[in-house]
Amino acid sequence: MSHHIVEAKNLQHVYPDGTIAIKDVSFRITHGESVAIIGANGAGKSTLLQHLNGCLIATAGEIWIGDTLLTKSTLPDIRRTVGMVFQYPDDQLFMPTVFEDVAFGPLNQGLSGEEIDRRVTEALERVGAGHLRAKPPYHLSGGEKKRVAIATVLAMSSDILVMDEPTSGLDPFARRQLMYLLQEFQHTKIFTSHDLDMVLDLCGRTIILHEGAIMADGPTDEIFRNEALLTACRLEKPFSMQGCPLCNRSSRHKKT
Amino acid sequence: MISINAAVIDLKRLDLLAESDSPIHALDARAKVLVTFVFITSVVSFGRYELARLLPFFIFPAVMIALAGLPPLYIVRKIALISPFVLMVGLLNPVFDRTVLYQIGQLAISGGWISLASLLVRSTLTVGAAFILVGTTGFTAVCQALERLGIPQLFAVQLLFLHRYIFVLADEISSSSRARELRSCGKKGLGVTSFGSLVGHLLLRTWQRAERIHTAMLARGFVGRFHTRRQSRFGASELCFLLGWTILFIALRAFDISGTLGLLLTGIFP
């Protein structure tokens, strides 16, 4: 048995106002895979993500984490297994200091004393934020906040890492640093992102959501070569696959 | 609106102070909560014209600030922030209550002035004690202590969330009103009419944001129970702390110590 498998079976979510956010979504993500869920704004990415640790409850369908079905009684266990990093770190960092914030999860798991100290120190060192431990979170820069937000999840020793838009709002250097960091993790990883170049670098598999349904699920490089599919889903090739920007621009100029 | 932001960051500093180490910080939160409760009760229970007998109570904040190493000026500034509200409450006392209590030569001091001064002293003492409690304990630990003292968990969690909500609300207020200010070009904007929808939006936005924060808390295993890093138990030093202060407060309440001292002095130097 492995905890690292995430499986969605015929998942559907209807918001109270009648909007169908997800319809009939099924996939199986296995141990150690790194998967990107991409799609246009409003395609249902964040909604889907929030089902993976029970922040939202599906209208129909099932979520399995390893051999455990997500229900109300298995929720605490599943939340320990599936670590979720939210899009806005400001929503995730709410304690007076970075240390306390990272300790929040382990404390809720019932740990205490030296174990907490060890876990927090390890998690902060891992993301290169050991020196920030005594600082209040609202004094950090965007990149630092993101790294501390990841540390809060690492400290819970989750097996599965779910991240909503990990690189949004970061400067190029911080983005590259974060990508190196994520590459090192052995977890099963699930990302949503508009940063398709990051997806190309980090994720072997990509799932395209379009208007709440899965339009494609397969190897990332295959999907990104299929221009017709990308256009139909209001997406574009990653910039690194679009050729030289200067040449493209001059050829466009010639056309007009 | 920078001022709101600054005030909030200043308030967050109170929770940061709770992180430091001192003999007072190390005490179990329950002892501090109980002592603060006894202190506030004794101070509030004096009659409305009482002034002199309140003054000895300043020993509590003074000793606590000194032992805990809190920045005294910071606490004083926080208390000063509250005083306009207290003044508003007591402002009409001198107008309505004109009974002359003391006569110093030609100067007649009415009961209204005395009760206003007493109100100010009492608010300074009680608000100061509350700030000192949070500054030496931390808000989460205070809530946890309340729960361990028998307050229903639901109320304690509500209190904790209310405290968090202040910061969420202040964040949203500062960004919304900055946006409004920038688009009203230094004039009054649309005046009062725009405030209605501004407040409505604020409520909805803070609601959504609070929900997102709550989700993030749930995702990290929050089930409505508090945990603090500081492990402490109610031991001998807590008992001494509690008994010592309680006995002093009750003595100060029961006996007119400042009056007796005054009599002693006037007895010696007639």
C-alpha cells in the first residue's frame, strides 16, 4: 500500500449558484509523479485542487489517497498526507512569527517540544529560510513568503505536495530558485500554473482542463507540441518553445 | 491610510513581545489570566468618586513591565490610543454632576471632575493590564488558558478568530480606502454615498479572505484546538504569583492603604 497515489473518480462540483465548475474528472497520479494541471482562467483548476485535501467536498464522485477514500472521518489523515500550498502566501501565513507559523501544522498533529523544534528547523533549512525564523511573516518579500509557505507544509511531512500557482508573482531569480527546490523533492507533486515553461521543466505529465472537463492527459512535451489542442483550450505553447522572439517579431512585421 | 497600516503593525508587535524570555513570560498562562482578572475586578469595583485608593494599584503594571522587560513607552502609547474613547464616555460628567466635593480656597472641585479622573485612571489600569497580559503571554495562549479554565471551547475559538479578523479587516480597509483615495483626486470623492458600497464590499471581501485563511488552517490540521509551543504547568511559582498578587489586590481593595499612609505622615509631621 502506498499513500502517494492520488486518484479522482468521476469528480463533479457544482457551486451553490448552479455553476458547474468540474464535470466528470477522472485521473490517477502515482508515486513520485510530477503532474501539472493547466487551463485558462476559470477552467476549474483551483476548484479541482481544493478537492484533493477535502477543502471542498465533491457534489459527485470520489477522491482516493492511496487506499483511503476521502470522507469526513478520514479527513484528518488525508490532510496530513496531502500538503497544500495556496496561491497567496498571505492567506497561509497567519501566526506572529515564521517559526510559529511553520510549527502550526506539527502542533496540530500533536507533536511537542524538541520534535517541533527539529521539524521546523529542518523545514526552514530545506527551503533556505533558516535565517527568517524569528521574523514576522508580513515583513518578508514575496519570494521569502512563498518559501516559508512551502516550509509550513514540509514540516508536516506530507507525502503529496499540492501547489496552486507556485511561481506566480515571483521575480525571475526567485522563480528559478523555487524551481530548483521543487525539483529536489521526492514527493508526488501536483501543480496548477500558467507558467508553462515551469511546467515544461518540472512536470513529466500534464492534464489540461477546459471548462471543467479534462481535454488532455499525457506527457508534457507531447501536449505542448499539439498546437490545435492548446488553442482550443485558450492556451499557448511555452515561451521557450515559441522560437526566437526577435525573429518572430520581424516575420510578423513583414506580414503586416 | 498608511496610519491604519502602521497602527496594525504596531498592534502585531504586541504578539511578538510575547515571544521573549523572562520570568513573567515563563509563567503558566492561567496564572497570568487569573491575576489580571482579579486585578481588573478590584479596580473596577471601587466607587465612582474614588481616586486616591486607585493609585497604589499602579504597582502591578509597573512591576510586570519591569520584570517582563516590556517597552514601557510602547504600552503607554497603546493606552493613550484608547483614552479618547474613555474621554468621550466621561466628558459630560463635569457638566451634569456639579456637587462640590472638595473646596481648595476659592477653587471648588465638583464630583463630575473627580469621577472623570477616576474613570481615566481606571481605564488606564485595566487596559494596561490587558495589554501586559497579551504582551507577556500571546493571544493564542490567553485563549488556551481561558479554555483550560473552563470557558467553553466555542467561545475561546471565537475570541481567537475575532483577534485574527481585526488584522484581516485592517488589511482590506487600508487597500480599499487607498484605491478610493487615489481615484477621488484629493477631493471628497462621491462622499458618503460611496462609503455605503465600500463598507459592503469590505464585509464581503474580508469574509472571503477569512474563509481562505480558515481553509489554510484546516489544511494544516486545525480542528478547533489550541496548541502553543511553550509547555507549562501550574506549579509552585504560579501559585506564589497568583496568591501574592491576589492577596495584595484584596488588601488594597479592603483597606485604605494610601489614606493610612497619609495619616501616618500627617501624624508625624503635624
